[in-house]
Amino acid sequence: MSKAIFNTDVLVVGELNVDLVMNGMEEYPEIGKEKLAGDMEFALGSSAAIFASNLSALNVKVAFIGKAGSDVLGQFCRNQLKSRGVDTTLIVLDESLKTGVTIALNYGEDRAMVTYQGAMKYLTIQDVPDKYLREARHLHFSSFFLQPGFKDELGKLFQIAKSYGLSTSFDPQWDPSEKWDIDLQTILPYVDIFLPNANELRALTKTGSIIEGINVLKDKAGIMAVKDGTNGALIWDGKRIFCQPAFTHNFFVDAIGAGDSFNAGFVKMFLQGKDAIECAEYASLMGALNTTEAGGTGAFVSPKQVKNSVLKKFNKNVDYV
């Protein structure tokens, strides 16, 4: 038997950038006026990278494929992932490109974001080596609309992954152009877990409610887990729709990366063979935990820290972290 190329369970393909987070905003910016933030954080950003980092903190072996500039910010992103136990072998730091940046303005539990895409625009299916894809158990992709290199190739990538026996998950994220130009008919038949939020699902399906959106897509997708903030999540498990309530707490800092942490929790439990109910409950708990620390990865330093934080803040003993 040939030796495995690298030791991973989940291969994450996606965008890589830093977050500059302004917390404690009393008002949103206005043209010609200056506003103040109560605090500032500089952290690893991007849906895919936050997912990878936090999934690794849940004791899952993760490798990341992405592209950044060969600059201070790109090196910071790679080092942050590496420090959390993520395999960064396949991250490309390109000297001709700049690393992307997202500026996030937090106002209460809401936020506004501005993103410079940078190197993430140039990631393509050619950057996903076939020999590495064969070694993984699961493929995750996020932020379709920020990565034009996959516009016509994402369905093909998922199809290849399924042909190798991998399970798959997909979080489309928001479309800054709001055109929602994506061929879900081609992509979703090869997706085991579809993970949009409520606004994204309504926009993608041109419907007015989560239920309507699920009904439009339920015959095309496997599991759908639709995140809806403090309202919890609605889950389609292939047979029925059920609601997973949000976990409430008194430790709220910001919601950056909460959806990505939900995704990480869901995928972790899915890989353990749990049913959709157990996956959704753990995912909701991880999403809530995310909001108790600043930035997308602050609440997910290590498996021990996650377990202790869940016990302290939610009075739950999660032996399966």
C-alpha cells in the first residue's frame, strides 16, 4: 500500500485574507464625517480560513488551499493557520500579488464590511492538486462570489471530490454585486452539506422566506443548514425541516466568523457519523461560542480551551471536542 501524501481529514479550499475589525462603533461612518471605534482587532480573516482554523481547534485534521501575497499580511495568514495546527503546505504566497483585507465595522450585533480581494481572485481549480484531494475525507469550499477563478469550475471540483469518495460542504457567502450569478443546478448535486445564511438563501432562490428557499432547493441538495443569527437555524435533513434554536449567553463581543464556526461544528459532527439533529445542535453551540471573543478565531485557540469555555459559558460538558 502506498504511503499517504499528507495526514488530513478535511481539505479546505477558499479565500485567505486578514480582518481589521473596528469594535464598539456607536454610529456607522458617514461621508465627510469621522466616527470613533471603542476597540480594534487585527486578525486572521476570510470565511474559509476561519472555518479551517476553528475546525482544527475541534480536533479535526485540516489542510488549507489558498492564495495570498508574499507580503507581511500573507505570511501572517499562513502563520496563524499553522499555529492552529492547519497544514499550510498548499498555500501559495505569490510575489506578484497582494493579500486581501476586510475592514469590519461592528455596531451592536450588526456589522458592515469592505473587502479588497487581492490574491484570492486568482485561486483556481488548477491550484487544487489531484493527488492531495484523493487523500482527504471531506472537501469544504466557501465564498464563491469572491473567487472568480472558480466561477465555472466549482461544480467540477465537487464532482471530482465525490468521485474520490469525499463528502463535501459549501458555504456560498454574500455576493457583493448582488447578481447571484451561480449555477446551483450544477453544483448542489455534489454537495452533502449546503450552508448559506438566511439572507443568502433568500437572494439565491429569489424567495421571501427560509422555508420557501429550502423548498426550492431541497430536491437538489443533501443536507441544508440555513443560519439565521439569534433566531437559530433551519435544517433540511433530506426528509424534513426542523429548527435548531440559538444558544443564548451573556458574553457577547462580536459575531465575526460565527457562521464559519457553525459550519465547523456541523462538519465535525457529520464526519463522526452523527445525524442532522446532533450536527445542528453542536454547530449552534460553536457559533454561539464564537461570539464570546473578538474576531473569528478568538474563541477557538485549542481543544482544551474550547472545552473549558463551553463548560464555563454554557454549562455544557462537550467530551467530544
